Amino acid sequence: MPDTTQYPTLTYAEMEQRHDGKWVVVINPVQDNDLEVISGTVIAHSPHRDEMDRQVREYQATHHYTRSASLNFVHVPEGFLL
């Protein structure tokens, strides 16, 4: 996994601009009351969920000090089922 100090914190709108239609791994996400991601640090992104699942497992196994990591699909089209 990459050195996370090189990645800025992004708002969800910025994630949509940079990674639209991709899975993203977000560490230390800030969430609203509905647990929707408001902002966080994107450390990996890909159109392939299997790859991102692997990235989350690797990250969690080696970075115990990080509050959390989440896997999100950026900008899910209306009517699209995950």
C-alpha cells in the first residue's frame, strides 16, 4: 500500500470529480449521521471491486493505527444495483 502522507483529504465532491464511476478506498472517512462519506483520504481507486477489496484487507492488516478504511463506489448512477 502507498505512503498515505502523500494523499490529500478530499471532499466527496472532489472524489466524484477525480474518480467518477470507480471504487475508492477511503481511510479515516468523515461521515454524516446517515454514515455517508463527506470526506476522507483516497489511497486507491479502480473500476474493479475485487482489486479494491484486496487493497482494503492489505491496508487494514498493516495499518492498525488508522481509525478506519471504507470501500465506496463513487457516483452510483440512479437505478444501478451494486
